[in-house]
Amino acid sequence: MEGNSGVGKTISEKILGAHSGSETTAGEIVIAELDYMMAQDGTAPLAIRSFEGMEGNAVARPERVALCIDHNAPSPLRSVSELHAIMREFAMKYGLELNDVGEGVCHQVMLDKAHVVPGSLVIGADSHTCTYGAVNAFATGVGSTDMAAGMLSGSLWFRVPETIKVTVGGTLPAGVFAKDIALMMVGDITADGATYMALEIGGEAISGLDLDGRLAISNLAVEMGAKAGLMEADEKTLEFFEGRAGREFEPVSPDPDAVYAREIEYDVSELEPQVARPHTVDNVTAVGQVEGTPVSEGLIGTCTNGRLADLRAAAEILKGRKVAPGVRLIVAPASREVMLKALAEGLIEVFTEAGGAVMCPGCASCVGTHQGIPGDGENVISTANRNFKGRMGNPEAFIYLASPATVAASCVEGKIADPRRYA
Amino acid sequence: MVIRGRAHRFGDDINTDYIISGRHKFKTLDMDELACHVMEDLDPGFYERCQEGDFIVAGKNFGCGSSREQAPLALKHAGVAGVLAESFARIYFRNSINNGLLALVCDTSQIKDGDELEIDVEEGIIRDMTFGLEVKSSPLPKVMLDILEEGGLVEYMKKHGRLSLEPDGA
């Protein structure tokens, strides 16, 4: 394939190159060694079946594999319990790390335990694996059989993606958060605007965000079709890994003359809180357009917005207030570590006193299996990343996506509300 | 290989939650059971109408959303011979090929619901026998063709033990 060899490289080209032992350029196909791989309870049982079908008798690098029980945890059904048992048995047999019920959402567990580090190459049998791009890892979602091939051989094939450079300038106004930047981007770039491509996201507004906010933005990269949502590592990134990472790592920056497929610039200085309306993530509008829409359920949590900064933002609004009559607020911290910190800060107390229902760390009702399936005709306002029809378990319900602050304010008022009034 | 079947027309951005809902897929690994629920939130009765060897014809970004491999597997078990789309989301695309389910990128704008299609898989030619139209599909990268030729990634890995970009696929 015609290359750009001799000119600058993007983060994707550099990480995939370093892991395949070759100079790579967008468009090329490489086989690259994986630093880590993960599967959750919706994908691991099938990965195990595929692994057995491949007649493998060993996992190539068992110390690089984690299985997580988070999507359907604790099990709400006998049949699900049987699938969880398959995961526990497989992990035991091959010496893999198993993160059982209550450990948290797979993506936050991978970060808390520093299985992902800057510059690493990671796959996950979950589409939101792109979240780790925020800590400078080339991380992408795969299916179960690709996961099985990774476990068996320690490597996988990749097409080196073209990159869209996104520069987010300005400073966020009060009451407007990283999630609003993410939704704005999905609305603008659309659900397939970055298909097969990587995003490199940077700029003044991104530097100004804490790590939790950056993770929320990279989390939504796949909602634009992107393969990865990469950011450069800075002192905040390094601070997170200090004392956490058990191994050496090397952050990767793009060359100044890297070649991009497209460059997009935003200024968020006057950004309003954003809401994605049913039933697509790119159906985004300013909160004012949907203000007053009645809501029956609020969800604060998930791999998008279940982190400490998210819980703090929600608690700030909910402190001393009550959830409106007729509204149920579900709160699920993203991981055990987040839960413990939220407890120590008194946030769990705030949610409970406000009338919320706090779940164990995990995916909660995001994927429609348990812990808050909405009723027919009900509107839900959620901090999650998908609002597809039926996503939360009922095709007759309507899901709106927003920031934790917008969800908290909406639960207090019983209708979609502008969180800036509480800022 | 030339295969024939009827077109079932869908639009853009058909996500994997629509193909097989999370409320079903987390419960079981029995793909025949999942197949009964394929497309049900979007098009109730699809499973009953779908005949062995039929095709799904969609717009852009087919298979977006969740990484669930149950999506192409449930389609396959429902009798679907392949999906024709303007474009595919990348995880679905890999999953489909990894399970030996045809995924062809082509101009689908003229193909209508119920049209009889004839597909020459090797040549990548799609003939709409009802409409009298012929379109060509974009070629797959070699690594995907190798996987497809082995009948999927499980069979490929069983035979070779690892992935390879070498000409013989070894």
C-alpha cells in the first residue's frame, strides 16, 4: 500500500508499529502483540467456547488476561449464573484474573488495576474498550472469537487506522462537563463519521479536564464509529499511574508532521449542557430544547460516568435535596475503588438520603438485563453511552443521555432540567 | 460459489442491540434460541419471515454499537446467508467474517425489500434479478479472505495456531 514512510506518525501508527516490530502507516495490516486483553460476562462465555473450538490447550500469556463479571451482576437468572460459572472455571483452569461480582465495570477495573498503561496495546471484548485511549493506550473493542485468538496466540491482526485530529479549545462554563463535550462531538461527527478511524483528541479544554472527564470522552469514541479515542499523556495521567502501575511504560505522542485524514476544531467556552434524544446517540441537542420532558428514571453510573468526579458532580446537586416523587434514581459506582472513595467522601450518603437507590459497582441497568428496566412509555435520563430503542430492556421506553449533573438536576425536578441553575 | 436468496431491506445504523437485544443475549449461548429474537425490536416477525439463504440489505454503518458476536451468530442461525450494506461498523464486520457469515460492502440504494438476489461470492458481484441490476462489492483484505476460506476464525486458528499475513496463510 502507498505509504507515508519518512513523514510523521500518529499515535496509532506508532503504537501499532512498536507492537508489530515494523514501521507502519495508516491502511496497512499488521499482526501485533497484545499487552493486555479483557472480556466481560456478555462476551467471555462465547470467547471460551471459541477458544475451546480452536483446540488450544494453553493461554499464551495468562498474566495478560482479565475476565470481568459486570454486565449482569449479581446474576438475576439461573441461566446467567451458569454462564458466570463457565467464566470462573475457565479462569481457574488457565490461571487468569477473574473480577467477580462487585469488582466493578470492566473498563474501570482495567484502569484501577493499571492493566492498561500509556503506550500499551489492549483489546477488550466490549465495544467501549476505546475508553483507555484517554490514558494514551491504543485500546479497541473486538468480538469474542478475536478475544479467543488473542488468548491463544497473544497477538491479533489490525488495520492501522487513519486518524482524525480533534482539537477542543476554550474553557468549559460552570455546569457544563466532559460528557457534554463528548455528546457535542458525537452529534457533530455522527454515528459513523469516524468508522474504521482513530480519533486523536487534545486541546486546551482536554488538558483542563481531570482524568475521569477525559475517560468519558474517549468512552464515546465508538459511538462515532471510531476504533480508538486517543489522548496524549500529561502530568495528570502520570499522577494516576504513580504507585499503581506495576510495570514500565512509555507514553506516545504524535509527530508534529503526522498525517491526518481530517482535522476538526471546537471551542467549548459557550457550550451548553447537551442531551442525546431517543433513539440514537448522535441525536444531540442543547438541554433547553428538551427541558421539561417528564422523566421516570435516572441512571448515574456506567463505564461513561460512574467515576468519582461524576458522583461528586451529581452529589453536589443532590445534597440536601430529594428526588421528585414518581422518579427513581439508580446510582452505580464504576468500581469497588470508586465505591470506597465515594463512601469515604459521604457521597453514597448523599444519594441515599436524596432518595436514590445505590447499586453494587457494575453496569447496572445500562444494558437492559437488570437493576432498573424502565416501564412502557417511560422516559429515562441516563449518564450511559447508548440510547437505542430497547437498550435498557424495554423497546417501549425512551432514553435520553446527559451528564451526571443534568441527570441529577432532572431527577430533583422530575423533568429534564438545566444543571446550570444549580452550579 | 453463487448463492441466491431474497432481500430483507433495512435502513442505516442498524445496531447490534437491534440485531439481538441484550435482554436475550446475556441469558444463553444457545444461538438457535437467540435466532428467534433476531431484529425483534425493530421488525417483529422477521424471524418467521426469514427463509434459509435470505439476505439482509442495509444502508450505512450496519452492526454499530456493542461488540456482541451473538449478532452475526443469531443472524446466521436465523438462516441469513449474508448482509449487504453501504458500510459496516468495524467490530461487527470482523465478527461476521470470523464466523463465516458473508458481509459485503456495496451500493445497496437500488435494492428493494423482497427482491431476488444472486451473489457470486468469488467475483463479488451482486445481481438483483427482480430489478435487473448488477453491483460490485468492495474486496476484503487478504487476512479476512483467508479466515473466510477456512470457514471462520475458530477453524483458522485450529489449523494454524496463530494469525499470519504470509501468502499461504500458514
